[in-house]
Amino acid sequence: MTAHHTPADAALVRAALAAARPAFGTGDVPIGAVVVAPDGRVLAGACNAREALADPTAHAEILALRAAAAAYGDGWRLEGCTLAVTVEPCTMCAGALVLARVARVVFGAWEPKTGAVGSLWDVVRDRRLNHRPEVVGGVLAEECAALLDEFFANHRFG
């Protein structure tokens, strides 16, 4: 785990926060993700859409990876790319990051219940796998957690 983040990492998480906002309109948990090419171009951004698409795999990371892969490289390899997401990825998303060969994962809030990039599990750095991206966690963690708090306060009590 990288001990500190850069201003560029914070900018990526801010972009992921912006990508998360549309989820409020569909009743989806507001998690956002963006995929950035090595040259800094944003290839794709997405928010959770499990409710909107009636698809249990429609996590922000998966949707962003699919769109980025369609726009970059040979159709599935995202070598050299960075994925930024507002919340630590789950096991499904962490596995997809490894399979897509993403170079870096930058995330906001830690997820102690389901996190698979260092909290509960550490899928992306499992030595048995053939690819291990760099991980930078806790970037703008309070802002990312506040977005979730806002959603759940309104969803449960509002």
C-alpha cells in the first residue's frame, strides 16, 4: 500500500465522486469509478447501477472497466491504466482489476465489511495471481464516506 497520495490521485477520486452522484437518482448506492489511460485521458466513468440495470454485477468498477476496455487497447487489457473509485473494491471488482491488468487502484473510503484491497481481503496483492496493481487507499476518505452516509441516511430514514 502506498503510504501517501498525490494531488493527481485526489483529482481522480474527485472525478469518481462526481461519477457517483447519478446513482442517487436510481436508488443505487452512490459509488463512482473512473478509468484513466497512462496519458491522463479519462477512458470511462460509471456509478453503481445494480438497481437501475437489475444486475448484481453492475458495480461502478465493473461498468467503468467494461467501457474503458471497449475504448482502449485490445479490448480487455488496461495495462498502464489507473482505476479510481470512491470506496475500496469488493472481491468481484478486485478480481476484475487483476484480470484487466490495471496498473494502479486509487480509492477513497475503506470498506471493512467487504473490502478486498487491504481491509478484509487483499485480492490484488495475492502472490498466486499473475498481476498485482499498485494500491493507494484512503484518498479523500472522509468525503467519500460522507456521500455514503448521505445516501443511507436518506434511504433508511428519509
